[in-house]
Amino acid sequence: MQRSMGVCSRFVVVAIDVDWTHGAEHMQANHKVTPEEANEAVVDIDAVWFDPDPHSESGRSVRVIGYSHSCQAVLTVILVHRDEGGYWGANGWESNPSDRRRYERGE
């Protein structure tokens, strides 16, 4: 009797509503990160989320550390909770060594 081995694949789709109306220009001008690159990091299934961001003064912002395939880098992205749901995109930059370690360790 001959057996065939099956192949198992899994696709994970992550959708997160981020509005970059107020943060895109600053992020691109100062950190050379586009909203598209930041969104890739946010929806990375291995992204590390800190909610609230430990550096947040208001307690409303979230720090996301994730990988962007477009710029081939780990990015740190700052989001702010919107009252109506979803997030405002506030800022993003290439992660420093400390945030890269957090991403690599998944912590």
C-alpha cells in the first residue's frame, strides 16, 4: 500500500485599521519610513505590542515592534488609540538595538 504525504499550509491575515493622516509627513521627513512600511511592521504576525507604550505620557499610545519586508528592517511604530476604534499612526523609525532584541526574543 502506498501512502501520500499531505502538505499543510497556514495563512494568517492580520488587518489593523491605522489612519496616518496626522503622522505620515513627520515620519517620512524625519525617519524616512513610509506609512506602507510602518503598516507592514504593524501587521507582522511576529510583532511585539506594548499596550500601553511604557514611554507614553498619556497612556493612550501603543508601541509596536515589527518587521517591514519593504525596507528589510525591524521598525518601531507608535500608534494612538482612536475613540471610534482603530489607531492613529503617530510615528515610526528603524528600531534601535534594544527594540530589535525585544523583537528577536518576542518579549
